Amino acid sequence: MNLLLFIPSLAAGKGGAERVAGELGMAMQRRGHRVAYAFDTTFNEGRPQYPVPPDAPLLTYNASFLSQVHLREKIAALGPDLILVFYANCLLHEHYHLLAGLGIPLAFQECANPNRVLTDNWAHAANARRMRADILARAAGIRFTQPRYMESLPAELRGLADAFPNAFARAEAVRDYAARPKTILHVGGAKANKNADVMLDAFALLVPRFPDWRLVMCTTRPGTWNMLYYKQLKERIQARFSGNHVILLENVEDMERLYADARIHCITSLSEGLPNCVCEAMCQATPSVGFAAADGVNTLIRHEEDGLLAEPGAEGLAASLAFLMGNEAAGRQLGLAALEAAARFEPETVYDRWEAFLE
């Protein structure tokens, strides 16, 4: 198969969709397929932020009309068998019209949970459901990351859809839970949806009871669009916490080590698609705590089975975290259950599903 992955944000930052696109291309190439990428070069000098196959053609463009005309010419010359379009918002409409009419089948990867796609992420929310359905009705296939998301489609379109998780490899040997530092790990981009302020509020409530614990927050290096949010986050940390109670890290390469060293992973997002951070924590036998009301999080964490789902607000989050901070046995038990549940992310099984979907 000759596959084109159309992911405009490939150079924009280290997000979940960008990682999936990079790893999918590598996996499909290993399986004998040809892979190319099309993406916007506006950010980071047009460099993909995750590894892609070194010999993969990179079809780049920008916002100008002429650049997009040239992109269509380059795609036509490449002649892929299928274009897989990654989207999470109303730009789906723009991207569809950019790619339509080339005589090449289009499949779609929805990169967030449908509620978020159709409300927060869509500029004209009143028309979002109809506009999305009109475009997806023309698809060769639609891929979701969790089965429940297929219910967001009209019944007549569900036959076009499939749902399966992203690929993550479980640790061959996990670190003994008791030997881990007393650390809560929080991972997320510097943007409002990740809700980092509530993480800080909750941890401030916990420090007097658990002074030997620390919070490690990992985020992507901010760009111009989120620099203010990032600066405010740093200022809050400096103003509220002394010493090394809270550590803020940017663009960490060895995230696996941080998950392996943490006793608790905490996700404070208001909504997610399939949160990679929870999956990565599961693969290291690290239990996650998230909010019960957070779409995408509450379908991945099974409350009191392999993690905890907290009540709203800083107080609710602090209560769930405190339970694990004060109960090593419970943390170990939930973490091991999470590791077992992570078997569904086994890469070869997931890429079998991808291959069947794309073909």
C-alpha cells in the first residue's frame, strides 16, 4: 500500500496525534508499505516533532492559497492509494476540501473525544454535528480510539467506523513500587484543557500532610500561542511552593523513566480522546488518578480497579491522591492491575488492526 498521512500539526509540537502519526508510519513501513506525510510548516521550522521514516516523502505546505495548490499537485504526483486525515476540530471541513477531487480515497482519524470535537473545538458548534457527518459520509473509513465514540455517528455511518487503541509497549520489568520515590507525575501540554492549575491547588492541600512527596510536571516547550499560560504556570509554582516540592520539566525525551519512577500519575484534563499519558503510566504499573467527569479519561481508568476517578475540583482530587499517598499497598495493587490491562495496547496487535483498517 502507498499511504499518505495528512497531519497538519506534525511539526507543531509533541502531542498525542503527532506521536501516533510518526509511530504508525514507522510500523507500516516495517510491514512493507510505502508511507509519506503531508503537514503544515508554520511551526518549528517545519521539522516533524517525532521520528518519521527517514526515507518517507514529506509534502509540506502553508496557509497560502498557492502553497495549497502546489500541495494538491504533489499529492497527485505521489499517487497514494489512501490518504489518512488526522483531525480534531472544524478544520476537518477545510482539509476535506483541500484533498477532495483528487480521486484518492480519504480515511479519517478523530484525535479527540467526539464531545470535545463537536463543542469546544468547533467554531460553529450549532452546525458541527451535521457538518462532520456530511464529510465523514464520504469517507473510506473512520477510526476512533475508544469504542464508545462510534456512538457519536449517525447509525448509517457506523459501518464505516472502527475503534481500537494506540500502541504502547509494556515494560518487561517494572520498578518495585516501594523503591520508587514519593512522586506524583503530571504530564500535559501548556494549555487550559490540561487543567494544570487544579493540579497545583490539589498538591498545595497535600503538602502539609505529605511533606516528603514531590510533584513533577512535564509539558511541551511553549510556543507564542501558549507562552502566557506557561509563564503564569511557572509563576504560580514559584509563588506557592518552596524547595523542590514542584518541578516543571519541558520536552522530556526519556518519559518512560519518569513513569517508571513515579508512584502516582495524575491527569487533570477536562476531556481527552485516548490520553497517551494514562496508557504510558499503565505500561509501567503506575496507577493513574483522573476526574470522573472527564470524557476519555473516565472510559480508560477503571475506578478502584486499575486507578482512581476523583470528584470535581481540587478538594476531590486531593482526596483521591491522599488515599494512594498514604496507602502503598493500594498503589501497588492498582498499578499491577493497570499493567495487566495495558495488554490491549500491545503494538503488533494494534498495528494488525491498523493494517486491516487501512487496507
